[in-house]
Amino acid sequence: MNQTLNKILRKWRFLCFLALGLIFSICIACTNLDSRKTTTENTPPPVVSPDKAQEEEVLPPQTVAILESAGKKDLYNPPRGDVRLTVISDLNAAYGSTDYDPEVDKGINLLPFWKPDMLVCSGDMVAGQKPTLTPKQIRAMWNAFDQHVGAPLREAKLPYGFTVGNHDASSAVGIGNKFLFKQERDLASEYWNKTEHNPGVEFIDRNEFPFYYTFKHKDIFFMAWDGSSSKIPPEKLAWVEKALASPEAQNAKMRVLLGHLPLYAVAVGRNKPSEVMENADQLRAMLEKYKVHTYISGHHHAYYPARKGKLQLLHMGILGSGPRPLIDSKLPPSKAITVIDINFDDSKLTTYTTYDIKTLNLIKYEQLPRFLTGHNGMVVRRDLEWKDLTEEEKATCHTKLGEKLCLES
């Protein structure tokens, strides 16, 4: 009996020690858990600045390859504004071409680096304006544009605001006031009005899209007019004025106009009446009346940021074929792409950062002529005013153009 009792006592002691061990282990585990929790709650998470976070984002391989091949791994990326636009123009090659210069693909592939809110183009997306082109050839050009530009933008969900150029859908007229390139205009409209080619902008008025239309983006009112030839008909100008006077336009924080031909001549070979908008001063007065801040144009194949009166004039460089030199300038012609950062609280509103697309070097204001004397009026570099010019510079303008065409306003 004593043996049996001893066995029972030994088992009892063993179970007691086992229970105490389990209880002790549970207590230690709870203590450690509470300690870790307290430490976590009292230690703030690591802070990563937005700029650093952006830097650490992985760029697409094709973007990295461009930066590395240009030796621009640390390419300058300007401080971001409230809204960022990237601007391109004149993408086309020779008449009827379905090929694009490599700088077009390069510009599109660099967009992930700048991360714009929208891409803007001031016309000439295809290589038309040739009467012998067939519908098949014209559609092939637009299909090539879609492959190189349209589809990548849609895939990236990047809105695309544009205006048509003379090589897209020229509005030149002939006998009986009929369009000389009606077929090209019809097929441009066909391409852009297909649902699958939606440019992703927030339309206000698209009744005559893609020739005359308005849209908005982040408190900015955009208008595109048909500047694919030098003349805008009176009834279309009435639409322009009505749209600019609308609450949508006037309540916006900024108004931007897109057109292909510029108001004033800036480039060699384009310094003649048919290559700029007719009645430039009257058009400018209307735009100033409705407080349009910037007119973005193309066609002259030369980058020049200018101002005339109260209107900012961005003459866009090209990505396609045939860059041109500026009037009276010894600078070699170049291809360019521009990033516009818009800061609504800044009195200047816009900051331009422009790159030579081949070298990715910055094109700075001081590299450009201080003013240009085109046949229909002088324009001053946008960082200057007439009063900043020397007496010798003013005299040069007066000698070339006369006093009236040298007036700033």
C-alpha cells in the first residue's frame, strides 16, 4: 500500500511541476508581447519624404536605358508644381510617313521620369497635307501614331490635350471656300472620335472635336482652336470668344490656348504671313481680354519662350523631322521637350524646364536671343520686358520693323 501511495505522490508532484512550468512560460510570453507592443506604440514609423519616395520608385527599363545612354542618370527633375504638363510638338517625318524619328519614342518613354499630370501637343502628329495620299495611307499614318503615342498614353492613363496641325488636318481652303484637304480632316476626325481613341481629358464642349473644343484639368481651362492654317473664320472666332467668356473659363485658376500656327514669327523659313495667324494683334487683344495666360503653338520647329503684352507665348520645339533656327540667331537648330510646372500661388504661375531631347541638356533662357523681330511683330523672351532691353536693342527693332511693330502691347 505504501508503494502505491508513493507512486501516486510522484505522479502528483510531476503534474504540479508541469502545470507550474506551463503557467510560467505563458507569463513570460505575455510579458514579452506587451513589451514589444509598448515599444512599437512609442516608436514613430520611419518618415520618407515625398521626393525620396519618388526617387525610390522603379522606372521602366526603357526609361532607365535612355537616361544611362545619355549619361544622365541624375537628370535634373524640377520641383513639382500644383500641376505639371509635359509639352511636345511636330512629331511627323516626311509626307505620308508611318515612321517616326527616334526622338518621338524617346520623349514618350521619358514621361515616367517627369510624371506629368497631362501631355500636351501643339499639332502635326502625322505626316499628311499631300493631295495624293489615299484613305488607306492616311489611316496607316494614324495607326502608326497610335502605336508610338496614343496607345502608350492610354496604357499609362495619361490625359492627352492636343490641337491639330497642317499635317494632321489642314484647314486651308480653295475655290468656293472648300477645304483643300477635306479627306485628311475627315479621317483625322474618324480616328479621334472612335471610343477606343479617347484622349482621356475632361471635355467641356466637344461638339467640333478635334478641331475646336474645350476641356478642364485641375482648375485649368484649356481651349484648342484650329490653327492648322492662318485664318480662323468669323463664326469660329465667335465660338472662341463665347467659350472664353463662359463661367467654366472665367472661374478657372488659369486659361491656356492650344493652336498650331503661332501669332508671331520666330523661325527662319517661317517668317512670312502664311506661316502665322492672321491679325495677330487683334487675336492677342481678345485673348488678353479674357485673361488667357499662355498660348502654346508649334509649326515653326523652334523653341522660344516669349511674351507679348500680357500674353505668354510658348513656341514649342519639335520631336519630329526638320528643326529650324531662330530668326537672327547663330544658335544651331535643336529638338526640344518642355516641362511646365504650374503653381497657383506664384505670381509668375508657370515655370518652364526645357531639354534638348537628343542630349537631355537643359536649354536655359540666357542661351536664347533676348528678343526676336519677326515680320509681323517683335516678341521678347519671357523672362524680360521691353524696358529691360538696351537702347541699342530697341533701335535694332525700330530699324527692322518700325516703331509700331516693336511695341510691347
